[in-house]
Amino acid sequence: MKNAGFSLATLLLVGANFAAVGGADFASENTSLLLNAKQIRAAMILWGGGAAGTVETITPALLDGRKTWRITHYSQDPTETRISDYDLYDLDQETLAPIRSVRNTEEYRLELVFRRNEVTLRKITGENTSIERIPLATAVQAEGPGLDVFVAGLPLQSGYKARYAIVDRWGGHDKGRVKTITLTVIRKSIEHTPLGRREIYEILIQPEDDSFRIKEKVLAESPHYPLRVEYTREGKTFPASEVLSLASRP
């Protein structure tokens, strides 16, 4: 596996100057969860296992004049594809409410724009474009790459449990994409990890319809950044991904 080839400090400076377009009506604020956005820190994560060769960055950014945390997954070796292949999430810096999600590959581009009462999902495949307008009756939280920052901002402790809603990019249609999720801290322990001996929380994330399941190990210290992720969708469990290195700004 090749070296990423750039420093966290450089990345933070670049990330702070990113700008892009977004909806004028911002997503609803997170009022049902005690999220602590102040404990989020810029970071660079190198993944191994099932996500081997993936770099994750958590950087401050600007979207339509709104300060965000931008979480991006991309290949450690960008020469492997002919286009810019990435998975990106923008969250409001103060509330951690989702604002935008973009998955870009050689085959398709999938974009979600979050507004107060609606999420617009646009998928472009070749010359074909499909649009879904998903009504929201409640505030929704982040999934995908944005899940890491959402979990990092939660007041996790032994026995902690939270219920919230998400918009599922990969399952359902229209309002059927809005799913109620239960997040539970299963246990707290001390384990040997690629980052050394660390105190961790093991958490389980599962929707009411059982369409997927995420088992995670995250740092017990704040922010609760990930250490290991196991993902199951429609009965298929994918190889677990593990964090090989994590650099975070104090």
C-alpha cells in the first residue's frame, strides 16, 4: 500500500477553502439528540481490511456560505480510476445536521440535497437522470461517510441508546427511504488496535426494517472516531474494515 503522500496540515488548509453549490433551504436542525459538535476535530484516517486503500478526511469546508464538516472517502491511489471517485458528506458545523451527500463513480453520480421538509435525490447514469423528492416529517441524521462524525458527536457511554431517522441512499423509494434507526452501545472494553491499546465502545446500528446492520468499534474518548466497521445489507455481511492510522488536529 502506497503512502498517502501529503500531510494533515496541508489537507486542513485545502479543506477550509473548498466551496460548492447547495440548496437555499437548509436541512432541519438536530433537536432530538444531544450532539456535541464542539468535540469534532479535523482528521485523516487510513482504512484497511474491506476498505483497504481508502482515505477518509474530515475537514472544515464552506457550502453556499454555510460552515460544514466535510467527510470524504477516496482512493489512496487516485490513478486507479479515470475520473474522480469519491463518497462525500457535508454536515453543518454547529448542529451536525446533514446538508448534502455525493457519491461519484465511473458508473453513476448519486446526490442528495437536504432541506427542511424534503430531500432531493438525483442519480445520473450515462445520459439518464432520475430524481426523487423525499418528504420529511422529522429531522434526519447522517449516514454513509457522515455517520463517522455523527457518532463522534454523540454522548456515548455504557448502556447508551438513541433512536433517530436517516434517509437510506441504498434502499427504499421516496418516503420509504426514511428509516428509523436504533443505535446502542453494547459494551465498553480495552483492546489492542492498530492505534495501540485503546479504550473502545462497541456499538450496533440497525433500522426497524432490518434492511442493514452496522457493528462498529469506536474510540471511547471524544471524538468517538471509528476503529472497526462491519456492514451487513440484506443478509450479506461484507469484510470488516479497520482503521490503520488516524491523525487528528488537537
